[in-house]
Amino acid sequence: MMQSYATRLAYLTLLLIFFQSGLLAQITCDDPLILLADDLDGYTEGDVSDQADHWTIWPGATVGGIVSAEQSESGSQSLKIDGMIPEQDVLLLLGDSTQGHYLLRFDMYVPAGKGAYFNVSHEAPTESEVFIAFEAIFDGDGTGRIFLFDNEFITTSFDYPEDDWFEVYFWADIDSDQARINIDEYTRRAWTFSDGFTNGPVNYPSSGLNSFNFYPIDTSFQFYVDNIDFWQIPAAETGKYCYTAVPATVGTNSVLSIDCFGGGYDIGGNGSGKKAYWFTYTPEEDGIISIASCLEGVDTRGWIFEGDCQNLKIVGVNDDQCELSEGGSEWASYREAIVTAGNTYYIMWDDAWEDITFDFELSFTTDDPEPGRAHVYALIIYSTAFASLD
């Protein structure tokens, strides 16, 4: 017999309360609390709603997610959402948490020419009310849009692959009131988690994390999801996220452990880049800054951003530019950027290749760059920087 939405929600809420009260102290970056791991392969083909407590149907709809062998990222089955299925509207219940730090990831497949849609609900929807944190629409042409609402709609466009599987990562740091979404290896948007809207739309701030909604808006929508993972991860530690960045100083700075997922910006082709260590720097004069991990013996990738954590703009990124050691491979990083007095810049080192500790050199100069030169090549020996033109 199919359980009601309220019964399922109460079950998950009690489960989360138990976990949070009994196991919270054990949650680490190496050992997150796995709340859900669903590869869709253990179900009978057809509606999943009466086969698992975490899947249900949007109130007022009649059909949930359809377990299908038509596509799969791994195994033999995935969840099909199709506008040709009347009254389909799928809810993945996330437990109604109002505190904590969470990661939801899944694989997604959108056939060429077909649309896709999902949203996150702050609170349990009803037949007449929604409480949406954000929406993502895939327009059926390889481009999509993210909709946020804070007294007005904020729209962010992005690209996605058609006829191929790609990953979606969603982080909700309720305690820090921060959220981010990464689609197809790129950070697409960060925002204040509690922002949202209800019918109207009307601004509706809420700290709740209730459910994830997959919905085919019309008959042109068809997509598949597979390998859903929902974790509780540790509270955001100092330096490991943009919004917990530490001040950097001109000279030598230490990159401490790069060990907590969610701090990175864009994921590399090898699946790394999810972990990072962040710094801030605010120059007192206009000039040029440079970051360098040369001769530190570590294969690095360094970034420089301007803006703020919810609206970062990349002004420089480098992977391979200078030597790991004297005469060694040029897998260390060097990058410079023009900076403006009084503006705060973010410096980030991720785990694209290695995640061990190292030092980097931050330099600042007011000298004009040589005309026509994008950057200079730096070597750092015994923490003393000098430059030679490439």
C-alpha cells in the first residue's frame, strides 16, 4: 500500500533527528553521513513511489518517477521523467532539515531537443502552494537557466550537453545560509540559501530543506536521473570555502589541508577540483598581484577571483606554468592579475591534481606591466620571488 506524503516525511524527519543527535560528532570530510544512496537498480520497472520511502508524488499529481531501462549512467536502470506521461510530478524527500550542511548529487541525461526541470523546495508543497528555493530549466537546445528570487527574479544562463550523462551537485549550507549548484563540472550559481518564493511569486525566506522536485513542464520535456547521493557533510571550516576564506599577506602563505568537498569551483576532467583552500586579499593601492607555487614540489591549480562569494568573476587561473623543483616538471602554478585599491580578491587553490599542504608566494607591485605581456614567468627559490620574461 502506498504511504502518504506526510508519513514518508515524518519517517525521514525522525531519521534525520536521530542521525543529527547521535552521529553528528562523527561526521568528517573523510566520513560524511550518507543519508541516501540510490542507483535505481534495485526497483521493479514502473512507478518508484511505492517502492522507496524517499520517493513520492507532488500533491495533486498522480504519477511519480518511472524506473526505466531506456537509459542508465551505471547499472541498467534510471528514473524517467516524461511530459508524455500525464500527471507526472516527482518528489525526492530530503528530510525537512533546518540546520546542517548537505550535499546532493545525481547524474542527469537530457535527450537532444527535449527539456528538463527541477527545483528545491524549502517546505513541503501542497496542491495550492509552493515554497521554492531555486529552479533550473533546461531549454532543449543545450542551454539552461537558473531562477532565484530575492524580491525579484535573478536569472543565470548555462550550457549543458545533450544526449550525454552529466553530473549535478547541489550544496546547502543551512548554518552559513549559503547554497551553490554545479552542473556539468562548472559552478553555475551561488546564493543565499534562505532566499526563495511562494505563489505569486512572493518573497518567502526559509531555512528549510524539504525536497527536490523533478517535473516535466509540458510534452516536450523528457529526461533521466541516476545515482542519487545525499550526504550530510561537516560544518564549513575556516579556509575551506569561499565564505570562510582567510586573509593572505604579501609573502609566503600556507595552504592547509585541502580535504573537504564542496569548496572548489569548477571540477577538472579527472573528477577532482571539488576541494579547495581559500584566501582573501585587499590591496591598498592599484597594482598587480601574482600567486606562485613554484618549486614547492606540488602539482597545483591556482585561481584569482573578484566580486563576492555569490558573484565570483574569474580574473586568473593557472594549472601548469613553473617548475615543481629545480629542473623538474612545470606542473606548479603562477598567475597574476591587475587589482584595484580597496577591492577584495579571492585566491583559491584546489585539488585538481594533489591535495597536500604547501606554501605559495603572494606578490604585489605598482609597476606597470610591460606592454603586450599577458604575464611573466616566475620562479621562487627559498621563498624569494624573481621574474624573467617568457
